[in-house]
Amino acid sequence: MAAVMEQLVAHTILQGFDAMYGRFLDVTAGAQERFEGRNWPAVHQALKKRISFYDHHVGLVTSQIQIMLGERYANRTFLMAVKSAYVDLLLDYPRYDIAESFFNSVYCRIFEHRNINRDKLFVHSSQEGRIPTYPTSLTRTYNTGNGLTSVLERMLDDMPFTLNWEDKHRDIDLIVQRLQNDLGNAALGSTPVIEMIREPFFRNKAAYLIGRIILKDNRTVPLVLPVLNNSSKQLYIDACLCHVDNVSIIFGFARSYFMVYAPAPAALVRFLAEILPNKTKAELYTAIGCQKHGKTELFREFLHHMENSDDQFISAPGIKGMVMSVFTLPSYDFVFKIIKDKFAPQKDISHATVREKYKLVKEHDRVGRMADTQEYRNFSFERHRFSDELLEELLDVAPSIIKVTDDQIIIKHLYTERRMIPFNIYIEQADEQDLRHAVDEYGKAIKQLAAANIFPGDMLFKNFGVTRHKRVVFYDYDEISYMTEMNFRKIPPPRYPEDEMAAEPWYSVGINDVFPEEFRTFLLINPTVRALFNELHSDLFEAGYWQQLQQNITHGQYEDVFPYNNKHRLRK
């Protein structure tokens, strides 16, 4: 009887995963219709909807199992047998990788993230290194023809779009010119081989054709062609990118997840890893929307890093926050953020509100300006990697979520986030050229967030970071709101001369009122920064600018935010 029940539970979990991923693929499959119909509000709704499927189905499966088993599910021997039966089900299963993460999630939900041991979970994959057979060919290879122009024409003709091209031959000529300029005729050869992923990658207002070029000397370079849809519903190639660093930014951690139809994600990730060798599995799974498995891969990478390093955790550089406490490992590219038990008096929010803000960021269009996070429960660290000073600091601000044993520190709830140089530190060290670029980036970050219906709230420099690509990214979310919830006002003129000297304002201030004129006062203390900001982004101090953005959002007008520089665009 026990063996039958073990098999039944294993099948229930996998069936639950299949149901979830089937809905995931259904929403993803609709991306082309939304893109071709220029239905941009539906694009944002679909992103949020697709993210919700995972937790919803984990909850359904958990409830099923608890009803089936009653108290028997707490038996260790039984659960290990269920895992063994589940492994057998995955032997020829094309999505074994993310199905293992789904098993982990169900297990953790049942035990409320307690009683978690490595032998009970897929901390490491049961099928490490296996790349499943793709249901159809993942890519198309173009290795014949009468030169680059012919190859590109065939490649565009094979894409699944139903709309007409605005001017296909013009775009092909521009792509050829760009590739010749960037790679050189000698490297390209007379008939280069191009290998393209069959399915377009959709995100926001664009579709991305992604593949690689095999050069004459057998080197490979990525090839990414962003496709846009004009107001007449005709397609055109907007840019051509063929260098790893530029393509890497498109897959960056501050971007929304792609919608790409991937019945076997492991095969797709393997191909992407070959053209983006600096990206980890965690980053690539997350980029294609499998963020829960990205979380699993990130944890595996963390364990590997811990086994191959010996430095100690430290408080993250920068000004300490009033809501979150942040620590990191100097040799590691991520920070760990915990919510403090008590907030500073001026922070009138709850722990639940903070968690909701982070969820909002996860589900929203991040336009390359908000860092993605991963949320963990009962995260275990080795005690000896923490100094007494850091541990004392963490216990002082968040004792309710930290458990210390002789050899472990267990934190009940935390977020991981990519480590960046805090903006306030960066501009103190920047030379004249980098400072100008950074101030411009800071202003662009605020504008692009606002255009995407995000008001950062606390725009102090300490809440922004600078990436290795010198992009400015927002990373402190406890005060963000939707732009449409705010009331942007111009400060009314004083009634009497004495008003300007009074301690209190002479005008009423509502809870959601914002006075952009005041930004100068608390943001631009440094005169050099003030001068640059006034030159580059003085419109941010005008209430009318923000009010116009609100009107655009209300009317469904979303500004274009390109994940590549203008210099990569084919037509300026």
C-alpha cells in the first residue's frame, strides 16, 4: 500500500507541474499575437499573470497531497521514497530541470520551509548535465546561399510573423553594413553560417531574433535583431547586435522576463550559454521566465561559491537603510537583504507592505532600471563565515528572523539581489566623464521608471546602484508607488513674505502629494552634480512633466525603452 501511495504522490506532483507549465506555455504562446496587435497593456498583464501560475499550482498540489495523506506525509522514509519515485518519472522527461524545482517548492510549502534537508530536496539535480531532446529542432542553420544578403533574407522569411515587413530589403542592407563594419569582411567570409533560434523572444514592445554567426575562422559571435512594430502594423529591424557585452545587457538582471516558447528550457539555456558565456544558468533561466528554477540554480551557484572561497561576510558598503539590513561576501556578486524588525519612525509602513513592494517589482515591467530579486526562506549560512560584529548587528536589527547554532546561522526570510556600487559612492570617485554619464543615467532611470508607471518615492542617491556596464539601477523598493496614485503639484506662491520663513508650509500637503520643485533641495547638494543635473534633466523639477507622464499612462501610451544604445540602431 505504501509503495502505491508513494507513486501516486509523485505522479500528483508531476501532474501539477505539467498543469502549471501548460498554462505558462499558453500565455507565452500569445506573445506574438499581443506584439503584432500592438496590445501593450495586455503585454504587461500577461507578464504578471504568468508569474502567478507557479505559486498558485504549488498551493493546489500541496492541498491535494495533504488531503491524500493526512499526517503520514511527515514520515521521512515515505518522503524519501516519493522523491525516488519522482526521479524515475523524470528520466525521459523533457522539463526535468524545472520539475525538480517544482518538487522542492511543494515540499517546502508542506513543511512551511521547516525540516529542510538536502537529501529530501533536489539541492543538486538528479540528472546533472543531461540535455533533453527538443520536441522539434531548436534552431535553424543557414549555411548555403549567395552571400550574407541571401542568408539574411531566407532567415527573415522563415520567422513566424504574420505581419508584413515595412521594408525588408532596406533592413537587410543595413544589417549587412553593420556586420561588415563590426566584424569585418575577412571574418564574415563570402557565405557565413548563421544559426538562429526558431522562436522569437518577446518582451515589452519588441520581438528579438536571437542566434549566432559562425565566422570564417570558426569563431562564433551572437546575433540579436530586435524587431519593432510600427503604427501601421508593419515590422522593421531596429538594431543589430553582435558583441557579447551588448547582448548581455539585453539579458540583464534589471529587465523583465522574456516570453519565448520553450517546451524544453534546458536545451534553450544551453544554446544561450554558448553565445553568452558570462551569463550563469541562474541568469538565463530567469531571463526566459523560469525564475523559480533560476532561484534554484542561484542557490546551487551560491553553494559552489561557498565551497571555493574562504572570505567572511560583511555589511554591504553604503549608507545603512532604515527598513532593510544588507550584507554580502566580498568575493560574491550578490547581496543579502533582510527586513528589520522595527523601522525608523519616519518609515510608516509594515513588513507586509515591504514584501508587497518587492512582489510588485517582480511582476512589473522593470525597464532595465529595477534590480530583480529572489526570495528565500530558512536560508542557512556557515557560522564561521560571519564575524561577531556582523552577527551582532544583524541580531540587533532583526532578532525575530535569525537563529544561531554552533555551526549555522539560519535566516527565516531574505532577498538576494545583484551587487552594485551604490550611486552615492560611485559619483564621489568618478572622473569628470564618468560623473557626467552617471548623472545622466540617474535622470534617465527616474524618467524611464516613471514612464513605466513607477514612482521611486525615495530618490536619494543611496537607493540607486551602478552596474558593471555603468548603468544606473534602482534597488530600494519600500517607498515605490504607481505613478497614477500620486498627486504632483506645483508649490503655490506664498501668501505673505513671512510664509517663506515659517517652519511649516503655508499650503496643505496630502499623503500622496509630491512637489518636484523640492527635489533640488534634498538631491542636489553637490554643486557639480547640481549643475550637471540642471543641464541634463531639469524637467524633472517641473510638476507639469510628471503630470504629462501620468496622462500618457492613463491613455495607455508607454514610452519606448530600448535595452541597447542608439549607436546600435540601424536608423537613427
